[in-house]
Amino acid sequence: MQLGIFSVGDVTPDPTNGRTPTEAERIKAMVAIALKAEEVGLDVFATGEHHNPPFVPSSPTTLLGFIAARTKRLELSTATTLITTSDPVKIAEDFAMLQHLADGRVDLMLGRGNTGPVYPWFGQDIRNGIPLAVENYALLRRLWREDVVDWEGRFRTPLQSFTSTPRPLDDVPPFVWHASIRSPEIAEQAAYYGDGFFHNNIFWNKEHVQRMVELYRARFEHYGHGPADQAIVGLGGQVFMRKNSQDAIAEFRPYFDNAPVYGHGPSLEDFTDLTALTVGSPQQVIEKTLSFREMAGDYQRQLFLMDHAGLPLKTVLEQLDILGEEVVPVLRREFAALKPAGVPDAPTHASLLAAAASETKTEEVVA
């Protein structure tokens, strides 16, 4: 089980004092959070991609490249890379470059985004969201796996004898997670290619999450990639912790009530009851996170949102200390004890490279 954090990079006023960080402060805070994640023993840091206020991470690979230079072990990912409005050629080049700089500590999560105006800003139509995701990813796969590509589709100019550079590190493309909250077509896409499926379940009830994950697992098996329990699944979550739950709830409530996404809606108590949000003690976070296995089966990656809604950097770093010291060690132990033999770990560059070498040897023996 990979355990990590993701940031959406929102620039939100602190509701307790009204102060809004500058963009520079927020960007540097994201770097500090990533460095802290490695320090406390987490596995993954992922950044969102947004092109509109109040968000700052418009260039994920720039941010991740800077973090790569200052870390040694942390897996660097996205949450999400916009496959609909970003050119597949640029995605192929940017992430291959990042692979080389980070010595392979790179994967990415593809998604369509949830901001309608972004589409026309990049010359696209939101009504083509699903077809764009399907076509652009088909091209991205070829760019990473074929040295010379001839291609023609609906949504971009044709390619003739095109080579994407640099080539993927060790000729092994980054692992891809397809992220969707509500679209079965994306679960189908992930299953078709045998890629990972990430459900960011911070806004949805467990019944919905279970249906989406079960669909992906069933179709993964249908396409011949292995039994359903070998499908690669990731989940989101959001936590806020203090030693006792009363203190956690009292401190987090103003941030929840004014959050740009879910603020001014259901109460904190209702939202916590219905979704993956956990506000309470470290033990409550452990218990609720372990319960995700009941709806998703044995899964490979758990990412927590820790820095949303105007929480000051000092508080976020305190939260990461609690996560690393009191929560993650227990989750590692419990998830490992529960995982049946045969359920794979989350793919890494090393494991993908080993699998490619094994496949090559098998082909040589057959030949």
C-alpha cells in the first residue's frame, strides 16, 4: 500500500483571521509540504492541475521537477493531469523529461477536470470531454511506446513521422492512473488498458465509490489483464486530527464551513458521516481509512488531502507529523496483514522495468 498526500493548490483565505496567502507563499508551501511528506515517511506527493483562480498549480511538471531535485525517495504524481485540454504530445514530453530528472520516481493521474471554462481556454468543447479523454490517451500511449508515430484524429492536427523526445526512461513509460469521480467511461478506459483507476472519494458516499470500483475491477478482468482482485485501485481521503476528536472538530469547523468546494453545504457532521472526510483523533482516522477496504477491496494507493480550505502551513505540517508518526505505521501494518497473496503492490518504475525485462526474456525463450 502506498500512502501519500495530494494538494489541489487552492489559495483560500484563512477563515479564522481573514488572511490570504500570496501565490508565491502558496507555491512554496506546497514544496514545503512535499518535503515534509518525505521526512515523515510517506510514499507519494501529488499535485493537481488548474488554470483558474483560486488555484496555483498550472504547471505540475515544473513543480514536481523542483521537488524531485530536493527529495530522494518520494514518488511524484499528479491529481490530476488534464488529458482533455492538454496536448498529448506535451504530456508525453514533459513527463518523460521528469522521469529522467527524478530517476523514475514519477507516475501520473489523468482526468478531465471539473471546471467547464477551461475547455474553451484551450480550444476545446466540454461536450467532447469523454471523446477527448479517450482519443488523447490513445495517442499518448503510442507516443511513449513507438519511436516513430503517424497519427490522425478528431481533435488535433495529424502527426507524420513524429518522435517524442526524450524517450521514456529505460523505455518504460510512467504508470498511468485514470481518475474519475462519476464517469463509468473512464473506469472502462482504465480497465481496457490495464491501467490504474483512482476514485477521489472525498465527495461521494461509499455506495457510489463501491459501484465505480467494482465496475473497473470487473472490466479489468473482462479484458484479460488478470483476476478482478489484481486490478490497481487508488482512493482519496481528507483528514484533520488532534489528540481528541472534540478539539479536531472545533479547530477544523471554520475551515470546513468556508471551504471553496464543499463549504456552505451539508454540516461537518453529515459530510463526515457520508463521505471519506475524517475529523477526529488519529485512531478514528485509522479506523475509517481501514474501512475503505470494505468498499474498494484490497487497493494499492491511498492519498490524503491535508492542505485545503485555507489551513495555515504550520497547521498542515503539524498534521503531517501526526500522520507520519501515529497513523501511517498502523495503516501499513494493518493493510499488509489483510492483503491476500496475489494482490499486487502499486506499480513503480522499478517494478515496471522488471516486468518488461521478464517479458523480453519470455519472448526470447519462445522464439
